[in-house]
Amino acid sequence: MTPILSNNYYVNFKEDAYTKLNKYISDYKPSTIFILVDENTGNDCLPLLLEQIETEQTIEIIEIESGEENKNLDTCSGVWNALTELGADRKSLLLNLGGGVITDLGGFVASTYKRGISFINIPTTLLSMVDASVGGKTGVDLGVLKNQIGLFSDPEMVIIDSHYLETVSKRELRSGLAEIIKYGITYDAKIWDEINNFQDLSIPNLSSLIHRSIEIKNEVVTQDPKEAGIRKVLNFGHTLGHAIESYFLESEDKENLTHGEAIAIGMITESYISEILLGFPSEGLKNIKKSIINIFGKVLIESSDYEAIIELLIHDKKNVAGQVNFVLLTNFENYKLDCKVEKSLIIEALNYYNS
């Protein structure tokens, strides 16, 4: 597949990507190579990566615990200490091998260690391939508030190898599909049509969608690197979705949702709000709700949960002057940014999802 040029780096695909990785290592001559993994990617993905790296350079492995609950400053401190103990310097290179937690946290760690060391992202989940691979966002959560601490920082390159998807569960594949659906609804309806015609969620079916999704995100973020305008469209489904994800994460009596499961709910509820406020077609809304629930199933959100979810909306990092801002739709591929929504309509939208 054709490499995709982002702001200052390439997203490289499959075998060609490892050729580029080895050339970078040969040219840059890092003092030490570090690979950041969690226990899952350490077992399932690291052997494949090590087979592809051609170097006599020392390689050190740093492992963290998996899960969104570990995407925090305490984990960063552990990685910074490990880098220090293992003698990392400004010429060191960090390879982030994992899903969005690893690439977000690893990019943040690298960008702040000794004021910045080089890093390369190697996403291993569908979600991280189509969402975290471009855009330069790094960061960690503050409590249950997602991505509150971070900065924009570009990797040296990104490597996309769909072989890693063979190591993830169907649930994780579905989670990543939510971001692809977002691109289909907001930017390229052909993607939405293709997903609606899926017979099964298989890796061969996903390859072209991965490439197209990265192209779309790259088109958006290169126009608006710091999210001052058009890049906000990538937040469709995420305003309510992030609040729901955070609420389920902090609730002791509820099972955690994957990012994609929460965003799926966000896309249904925000499509409903779009119909009410902007006249999004009712048939389109019905189609979105039916298709997304067919893929993700239904999550019980009780009316007693609503107040806490809405409270979490107030802390969304995209808010300005305490005002919650939504991305809403006038139609497929047509959107409006910075929409204000009354609390009563948010409750209506949650009721619509539950109905």
C-alpha cells in the first residue's frame, strides 16, 4: 500500500514499513532502542517485531500493565524511571508497540523525557491504526477524565501491519470499527455503505478501510494540526461517548466499555440530537441506530446514570468557557462544529438510545 505523508513523517504499511524502520535505525544510529509494550503485546506482538528489526544495537523492553485505567501519570513515572535506570539519553529511540494506550502514553513519555527523544508508533489494534496513527496527539488521563494531560508531538514514522490484528479479540476489532464508522458518517459515505454490507468482520475486509481511514484523518489533521477548526469533526460521537466511557470506567457496579463501544453510543445519541437541531434525515438516523446496534449490541444506561454522565461532559477537554461543544450533522458528509445542546435534549438522546 502507498505510504501516507503526514505533517513531518510517513505512515508506512506492511513489509515496506520494516524496510523503512531498519533504514531509519541505520541512519539515525540511536544509542539504545527501547520498546514499550504491555503484557499482551509483549507476548503476542513483540516476537514478530523483533524478527523484523535488523540491528546490532542494544534493545531494551519496558512493559506496563494493559488497560485504560493504567493510562496515567503514575505509569509515566514508572516508564521515565525505567528509561533512566537503563541509561536512556537524548539519542535513544522508543518504539511504542501496542494499542492507543501504548501509543498515546509512549508518545507523551518520549516527548517529555529529557525534553524529547525520538519515537516510532507501531499500533497493534484496529482502533490505534485508524485513530492514533496520525495527528500527533499524545497524552494520558487524569483520573477518569480522558486525555487531560498531553501535547502534540509527531513520531519519526508510523508502521501499520495488519498481521498484529490477528492477536486481538473480535471485541477489540469491533471497537476500532467505531472510528471507521465515524469517518463514513462524517466524511466518506462510501465507507458507511461498505460497512453496512459487511458479511463478517475479518482482517482482509478491513485492509482497504484502514488505509482510507488513515487518509481521511491525515487530510483533516494536516489542514488543522492543533484542532482550531475542521479537525473538530473527528470528535463526532466523542463528546457524549467519552463521558459515557469515563462513567463506566469509574463505576464499580458496571463493566468497563471499550472506547469504540462508548463512541458507538455517542454516534447514535449525537445523530439523534442532529435530527432535532439540524434536521438530519430521520431515515438516516434509523439506519445509524440499527446498524450500530447490530454491530455493537445494546448497553444498559439507566436513567439514574444520566446526571453523572452529563456532569462528566462539563470536563471534556474540547469545552471552551465551560460550554459543552458538539459536532452535529445536517446529513451524511455534512456537519456543523461547536453546537450548543441543552441538558434536556441530551437526556432525550439517551432515552432514544435506550428505546
